Amino acid sequence: MMVYLLCLVLFCCGLYCILRKRNIIKIIVGVIISEYAVNLFFILTAYRIKGRSPIFSTGGDISNMVDPLPQALVLTAIVIGLATTALLVALAMRIYEKYGTFDITKIRELRG
Amino acid sequence: MGNFTTLALFCFSMLAVRAVNSQGTLVYSLGGWRPPAGITMVLDGLTAFMLATVNLVAFLIAVYAVDYMEKFTSKWKFYSLYLLMLAGMNGVLISGDIFNLFVFLEIASVASYALVAFGTERHELEAAFKYAVMGTVGSLFILIGIVFLYSFSSTLNMADMANFFGEKGPGNVTIMVSVLFIMGFGLKAALVPFHAWLPDAHPSPPAPISAILSGILIKSLGVYTLVRIFYNVIGVTPKLSSVLMFLGALSMVIGVFLAIGQWDFKRLLAYHSISQIGYVVLGIGLGTPLGILGGLFHLFNHSVFKSLLFLNSGAVEYATGTRDLRKTGGLFQKMPLTGSANLIASMSIAGIPPFNGFWSKLIIIIAAVQAGRYGYAGWAVLASILTLASFTKVMKYVYYGKLEEKWNKVKEVPFFMKLAMAALAIICLFGGALLIGQINRAFLQPAVEVILNGRNYGAMLFKRIL
């Protein structure tokens, strides 16, 4: 139970970074932290108490394995997170070329 | 080359509509793994309807982009990203497995973040960054919702989940999952209060990209997934239905109030997108057969006329180089085809008979009155009147009025752009024909029946496995 609440705390840390930081790079780091928190939560829901790793071996019994499906899904989610992060960093680099700053309070030309 | 792909997709989607009509729901399991262990692709009435809408508008926008993208370098990058986004949207529509739906949703979203930044001007990059961060947060909420659903029902297949919810009934986690999904998919669909990315992200990119973002992406990723999960998997309750209707009505009214004061052509159209999606969600949230019919028909109509409006604004920008309403004027004499197409689209969105927007708005308002929700019907009528007012303003400032000196040299836009706009305008004119009996039964009614079927979606899991 405590582990899940700690995942929520980590997600809220990431969300705080996204909402309150002024530097674009820190916002991107906040997105990354939030994605880590969600992936960690996903794997933790798959844990079975005193379960062993879900690998078939001859002579081993099938009972009491941890759930392998979320592990596969989290691999996919990590890759999706990687793609999004790469795009965000590329955008940040181009924004620096055009605006000359990373400060989001100065990159506010679209309003209204 | 890209146009042949979109044309082929459109023909396939028409075939899909005919297949669903003749054979009922089709299920295909990937790799031969039988469900619920494997991933399935499901083609039922709602999917066929959405596929036809998405591919038709995408094909016409690709035709338009043949001429418009001449002004940009690296056209091949545009076509790659465009086809990638289209693949993602089609995947979302066909997927029968909830994590597969999430993967395709992310493919389409990341491609759209890159497309918004396509011209790499200052405003486009800023808008793309804001859109990307907000879109990622929305996707994270959707992922948390999927995690909860998986750990509650121990399956990822949507039909199996529907069966599970039918047997066990909603648990305590269902309310939290519903809220997470409303937040996540509502952000993709640009419902108020999750709409903040849309007024920056839709005006900035080049016109065909704006058209496909506003005309199709928010509907395929946002409204379709909301409907599929809430009606077919979790099962809609009266409380959930009234939340959807409230959010829809809020979007309708706030969108149109914010739109009237805009002086940028595309920003005005972007705010109107929020308003019209509010109409669709209000119609679908009503839950009655007539309401759902109105909502889905308005979804189709909005794809057509909103794309046409964005393509018109692109034509104006191509010819004059500006989007500001105060600077343009009297363009009707120089660009008659663009002007008449814009007139048809404006009358459609404002709901003037006999264009297609009138029929769908009328059905939504009648459905609201029949269900006894007079307040929502009143707000819908008010939003419609204000939409008419703001589009009268657009027409007056852009097309009618005195032709200024500096616009004396503008000419009509090139051939493919004219072709795409004319085709969309003709669909606007005759869109009301979709309600006539024969075509209605073939196209719209299967979609309505799938939504009304609710959790019986799960019954098709074990039959018709190809």
C-alpha cells in the first residue's frame, strides 16, 4: 500500500515541475519524472507476494509467478515516452534558436 | 504518391462500411492468437462510420496539400508525418484492445506534435511545445486509467472487459477510472476545461495540418475513445451521462463566447472547434437514440465543414499572406470560388437550412427537448445564434466590403486547392441526404446501434473470429 502512495508522490513531484518551473528544460524533466512514476506504478500492480520471475524452466512449477503482461506493456510505454521526450527536446532546441531564451515567461507571444 | 495512399484508404473504408452492413461485426485476431490472450481488431458499425469520415476528409486534405505545400521545403517530411498520423488515427478506430488503442493514440499524438511545429516559425514552435506538454500529461492520465482497469479486470481486451463489468458490476475503482478517462480523453478532445492547448495549437501550423488536426484528430482520438470506453466497456450511468452533457454544454457556450472577440481568422475557427465538439458531446451524452444520432451526424458534419473553413483560411493566407481580419477586405471579387465555399461552410456551421449543419443541430435540439432537458436545448440555441453572429463578422471582414489597394493583385488559388474546397462544399450542400431512409440505415444507424448496445459489445468476442 505504501509503495503505491509513494508512486503517487513521485507523479505529483513531476506534475509540480511541469506546472511551476520557468525553465523549459525543467518542464521536460518534470514530464520524464511523471512518466517514470506511471510506469513504476504499472509494474508494481503486477507484483504477487513471494512470486518468482515469470520464466519457464524445465522442472519448474508454474504457480506463483509475478504477472508478466504489464512488464511487456511498460516496455512499450517506456519507448513511447522516449519518443515524446526526444520530440520535446528537439522543440526546446529550436525554441532557443528563435527566442534566445529558455524562460517560458518570455515565450508568450500567443495570447488571447 | 501520398495522395494515392489516402485514396486507397478511403476506398477501403467504403468497403468496410459495406462489409459491416452485410456481415455484421467483424473480428480479426492479430497473428492468429485467440482472444482474450491476443490483440484483436474489431470492425463494427461505429468503427465503419468513423473510418469513412476520417479517410474521406483526410483524402481531400491531402489533395489540397499538393499545391499548398509548394511553399515549404522538405515536402517529404510533411507527407511522412501526415501518413503516420493517419495510420495512428485509423489504428485507434479499429483497435479492440485497450493498450493497443493507447499505443496508436500516442503514435497519432506524437506525429501531430511534430506537424504543429512544421513551419518552424516562432509561434509554431511555442504552440507545439505547449501542445506537446499538455498532450503528454493527458496521455499519462489515460495510461493510469488503463492500469487501474487492467488490475481490476485482469484483461486488456475491450470486449472481455465489457463482459467482466457485466458480470461483476462496477466496483469502487470505476468512478476513479471514469474521472481519469474524462480528464485524459477530454484533453485530447478539447472539452472545457481541458481546452487550453487548442487555441494556440490550431492556428499556428500550415492550413492542411490545421484542417486535419481540427477536423479529425480531436474527434478520432477524443470523442470516439470516450464513447467506446464509456458506452461499450464501463457502461454509462445517469450520473456519468449528466457529467458528459454538462461538459458538452460548457464547451459549447464558452467556446463561442471566446470566439466572437477574435481578430485572427484561424484562432476564431479554433475556438469554434471547441464549441462544436461541445455539441457532439452533448448529443452523445443525452443517451437517447435520437440524441446519439444527432451527435454522430454532427461529428461527420463538423469534420467536413470545419476542414473546409480551415482550407479556406489557408487559401486566403496563400493569396494575401495575412490572417488578420482587419487587414483583409473585399476579396470576393478576386477569389470567387474561395468566397462561395466559405459562404457555404459558414452557413453550414451556423445551422442554416438546407445545409448539413442545420439538420444535425436540429436533431440535437429536438432530442434535448424530448428528453426534458430544456436548459441544455436553450444553451444550444444560444450558441447557434452566436455562431451565426461570428461567421457573419468573418464574411463581412474578409470577403465583402471595399477591396483595398494592396489586394489588387491577388488571384484565385491553384487547381488542387480549388478541387478539394469544391468537393468539401458539395458534401456540405448534400450532407442532409445522409438522413434519408436508405442511406441512414446503411451508414448512421449501425453506429447508433453499437452505442446503444452498450455492454453487449462483449458478446461479439467469441463469434466471427477470422
